[in-house]
Amino acid sequence: MSGESTFGRSDLPPEQQTALKKAIRWEFFTICYTSITITVVAFVVGNSQAMRTAWVEDMLSLIPQVAFLTALLFVRRKPTVDYPYGLHRAMGVGHVVAGVALLAVGVNLAIEAITGLISAEHPTIGTVDLFGTTVWLGWLMVAVMVVVVVGPVFLYGPAKAKLAPVLHNKLLYADADMAKADWQTNAASIIGVLGVGVGLWWLDGAAALFISLGIIWDGVRNTKGAIVDLMDQRARTYDDKRPHPLAGEIVRHLRAQPWVADAAVRIRDQGQVFHVEAFVVPTKKKVSVDRVNAAARGISRLDWKVQDVVVIPSDRLPAEADTAS
């Protein structure tokens, strides 16, 4: 098995292998596309605060892709004595870094926008000579912002959104979610530029503030999601909208065993794979090792994300364990 198809000790099924290869290709495509758009916007950014804020947001949008590709280098490594659970948390760490960076820069940009509005700074947008014709720079700004939105909204945003649930990757999902919402940034910057063009100077600062608030919201959402996962909250779906259904499947699987009276489970989401602690109350006081091992193997076969399984016979279930009730 090649390194590309392995997460720690889990060998990825064919569907996940294909999805991972596609995700890697889309991340490299995004980095190239965004680098080009950053360069193009740099030529027309001018004195518009909205354009500068959108430009900074473009730069920040590179962080999730870099974090994803960097984390992959670690999560593929097998567990060792020093790291008995593997290095799957690297994906969560990358998620935190991306969230905090967005939050910090977003707050800074919001303060700058508010300061500009309070001090009534009137931005000016001049003209440029283009092929012998004098053109208002604002039209070039608008044209660039219309063109660059194609990639995140219509190409790699939707593509990553389809791959994230297949890989159960929250960082990839957050990246896709931010890309799909990129049109709001571009629309706001266009409104700000056109506002300056018609004499409404404050629209530029207002647009910059709107964009920066979007960056702050992305930062808060990503930071919160990543931190609660690192704190071992109850395993949830890739979009954090509901508890992961695998817990219920495991409990039902265990309760179907003739030697099990009751069962519950604790699942630790380590990034893309799960560590499972299954508690069972046997019908009799003695349980054979073969039955316990068979139960663990059965749980492993339920889902590729099951990285580690521990089956614990007990006379009672822990109160905090998930009984899928």
C-alpha cells in the first residue's frame, strides 16, 4: 500500500483514495489560481480600501490549502511508541492555525475600516492609460473582481465541498465553504468602488468593513470548530451539524451480539479517523477473549474511519458514554 492511500494504520478504501487524490490536485490548483489572482489584483488595487481588504482576504485564503497539504505529510505516518495514536491531530492543528490567522487579520482590517469611516477619509480612484485610451481605474477593478470570482464560486469551491464528506475532513469543508462564499467579498468590493465613482465615498469603507466582518466570522467559526474537536467533543459529522451516526451503528452492532446485554460508546474524532472506546455489559460475568476480539473486528469493519477500537466489558456503562438513545 502506498503512502498516499494510508492514514496512520488505516488503509483507505478505493473511494477515499480517489477523493484524496482529487483533493490534493484541487488544493494545488487553488494555490496556483489564487496566486495569479493576488498578482492581478495588485495591479489595480489603487486607493480603494474595499479592494485592499479583498486583496488581503485573497492572501488569507491560501492558508487552509497550505495547512491541509502540510497536515497530510503527518497524518499518513503510522503510530509509534512516542505517538501511539498517530499524528492525525495535525489536521486539527492546521485548522486552528487557519482560524486564528483569519480572526486576527479580520479584526485588524475591521479596525482600519472603522477608523477610515470615522475620520471621513475620502478615497480617490484615478485613471490609467490603456492602449492609448484613458480609462477610469475603477472599471478595471470591477472587471478583475468579476473575473476572479469564477474559480472559488464555480470551480474549486463546489468540487471541494463534494470531497469533504467523503474524506470526513473538516478543514477541507471549511476551505470549500469559504470559497463558495467568496462572491460576497467580490460583490462588496465592486459596490465600494462604484460608490466612490458616484461620489458616495463612505461606501468604500462600508464595503471594507463588510468584507472584514466576513473574515472575522470565518475565523471565529473555524477556530471554535477546531478547538472543540481538539478538546475531544462528541464525534460529529464533517459539517459539525449533528452527532456522527457511526456511534449509533456501533451501539446497535454490539447490542445485536447474543452475549451483550447493553452497550455504549465514546468516539474521539482525531481529524479524519476515529478512536473508539466501546463499553459492553455482558449477559454473564465471564466473557471470552475471542468474543471481545470478534466484537472489535466487527466495529472496525463498520467504517473505514475507525482507526483504533477498544472493547471494554463492564458491569455498568459510563454515564458520559453515547448510548445512541
